Amino acid sequence: MTELLRLEGLTKAYPGVVANSDVSFAIGTGEVHALLGENGAGKSTLVKMIYGLVKPDTGRMVLRGQPYAPDRPAEARRQGVAMVFQHFSLFEALDVAENVALGMENPPPMRELAARIRAVSEEYGLPLDPDRMVGDLSAGERQRVEIVRCLLQDPKLLIMDEPTSVLTPQEVEILFRTLRQLSAEGTAILYISHKLEEIRALCDEATILRRGKVVATCTPRERSAREMAELMVGAVLTPPAKSAKPKGEVALEVRDLSAASPIPFGTSLKQVNFTLRKGEVLGIAGVAGNGQDELLLALSGELKSDPGMVRIAGRDMGATGPQARRAAGLVSAPEERLGHAAAPDMSLVENALLSGALRKGLVRNGFIDWAATEDFAAGIVKDFDVRTPGTHVAARALSGGNLQKFVVGRELSQSPEVIVINQPTWGVDAAAAAAIRQAILDRAEAGAAVVVISQDLDELLEIADDFAALNEGRLTPTRPVEGLGIEEIGLMMGGAHDMEVAHGH
């Protein structure tokens, strides 16, 4: 295999943190190379240097035998390096072809571009209609737009950051077929993911980063997922333990919950029904954009519903707002950490106050008890291993994974009766994810009823007692996790299961 890109001693430091320290490895032509590491291990900084978004302090890169130092992404693309980001950069109000044109240096005329999109998307098994509005596309189809936009530039290296976090199992299969085809044609792929079984199935080699340094390289097929996770973390991991104790009385009852989405291009909820007992964990799956955000808003009270639609411990809370529901014992952690779950420019202490004031008694006679609030914040940081210089740091200064630990910890630390969490371990490394899942199970063990909405199926199968899937705002009937197969789950997520269940098959 001929060498395509070589990194030699790349180092990048920011005030107070060395993101990458002396990183060296090579990627061959047509090789699928995994980049593994916990949150904050330096993966993002490294790929940003390769893609021209960040300039290394020291070290150098060699692409096809020539010195390579892109000063911006356009230069990286010109030299054959393309990147599909974890968060898509698409305009929902434009069609597919217009979005693709925006990502090109000098796009051809629209009709010609539409024909090329059709041809390339079919050639790689990612069919796309150039005339469709992006706002109407599923997450999987949006990702296709990003990939096809890259493929039209005929890249030699394609960087993919957490590409399967928004896909159904069936869509993951399609993506992998495409990536294998690209690899066979000589395109190298640098693949970042937390899903180690996927990496074992797809990647030829893996470079593992820990705290900014390369700590190991391995051939994923020859290692178990647990061995790779332990290399990333530098410690031995144990899977969370589920409780076998009987479930208590009904804690949350949702009856014919329907609500119009307040989100542009959102999905309205349509007649959602489920019952949840104390100590029970209900896992709700679904591809992004099928009503997950709306369900969390409707359960937390941010999105108003009609009387009778939501009952907490037998009390009708359908028409009440977030404060009344919090008082009744329901806490929630939305998917969007920065801006929704946490105020970016407020300190961790202030963010602890925002949701903990009521249940932790942090406000007395209209005055904030700052000492108690600081203790609460410090307790979350300690119990959930939040890496931060202190509790007076602004939320936006934390890495995504550490802010996630803080947000989830803040809610779980309020002795809740009902917990609703959307994407509890989104973008969090293996060790932190295991700790968050264990913390959720500990709360269930203590008698809380838990709704976990997640796109990570392995996560749901690991911690949930019962399973349901959201599709276009409708929830499938709940099923015990025991004995559920991946194929069946994929069908439930795709909405194919409703008919059979309705007809009693």
C-alpha cells in the first residue's frame, strides 16, 4: 500500500491545554484508518489541522510525497482532502443541488450539477433527488448530501467524524458499502467513531489518542471492542449492572399526547401513548428528526399539551409548565447541551442553579443561597468526574463530553421521581458513557422512572427494560428489550412495524 498522508510530530497547544502532542502516523492509499480516543483526547484538533481549519504549532504533514500545510479548507479540498462533519452544515430552505453548489469552489450550471449528483449518488449507492428540499430529508439523507458534495470533488482522503450517530442500522449498512467501494477505488478514509464494533467491521488500522498523544496503534479486526476501549481509556471497563428487582407503581402516564412542533421543519407528536413504572427504564429509539426533541419538550412541559395527556404519579400535569413538573419530581436533560441544557456564558454554579433551584431549595424568600449552590455544583463535578479548572468556569469552556457529564449529573442529583434524557452520552467517550449509564441505572434502582431517548441502539439495549421507536412523531407500542433483534428494531425505527402491530400479527 503506497503512503498517501504522513503526519510527523504534530503539536497544537491552547492556553492551559495541549490538544495534540507530537502526533505521528501515516495513512495509505485506499486504507480505512480509524482515529480513536476519549473526549478531549485531541481527535477534533488533529483532523482540523489536516483539513486546514487549525494551524499546527510544530510538526509537518506530507501528502503524496509533497509538503502539505493547508491554510484553509478550500486549499485542503483543492489538494484532495474532504471532510464530512458530525454536525451537518446544510441550509434547510434550499434544495439538495443548491446546498451542494454552496460547498463547491466553482460549481457547474445547475442542470449539469443535478445530473452529476444523480450519477454520483447512484454510482455509490446513496440515491439522492437533487430537487428535494433539505428540510424535508431524514438525517440519513442529509448525510448523503454531505458525502456526495465531497465525492463530486474526487477526494483522495475523506475524513468522517462520527458519521453513524444519526443513522438506522440499515442506513449504516448502506454507508459502509459506499465507504468500502471508495476504499477499493483508492480513496483513503480517516474514520472517527465511538462505536467500536463498527470500527472492527470497517477499519484496516487504528491510531489511538489519549490526552493528545498517540498511545497505541492496532488492527481493529484482531482486537475486541473492550480491548480497544481499554486502550483509549487506559483502564479496565466493566459494563453497567441492571437491577432485577420488581418495578413499582405507575410514575408517568402519557395518553394520546399530540402536540404541534415549535421547531422549524420539526415533527409534530401524534397520539403518543406509554406507561412507565418506578424503577423502570424505557428506551426510545429513532433516527434524528422523528420527534425526539418534541417528545422531550412535551414531557418536560416546555411544549404545552392538553389536560389529561401527561400524568405524573397519578396527577394530571398535561397543561402545566416546566416548574410545576419539576416540583412534581420530573427532571429532564435535552440533547442540545449548549444553549438549551446549559447557558453558555454562565458559570457552572449559575447553571446548577438554573435547574436545581426548586428541588434543591437553593432560593429562600427570593434570595439565592450561593453557598448551597456552590456545594451543589461542586458535588456534581466530583460525583460525575467533570474535568474543569473549577465551578466558576463558563459552561462553554468545557469540552462537549465534560459539559454532558455536568448536565446529566445536575439532573440526576436532584432525587427525581421521573427522568427524561435525550441522547445521554452524545459525543461522550467510552469511560464517561459507561459512568453516565451506570448513574442512570442507579437512579432507576433507587426507584426513579426513566425515559432515555437515544440514537445509540447499543446504549438502549444495554440499559433499557422496555423499548419503543419514534417514527414521524408516532411511537410504536413498547416491547420488552429481552429477545429483541436488531432487524426488528430497524423496522420499528423505519415505521414498518406499525401496520403489523395494528393488525395483531
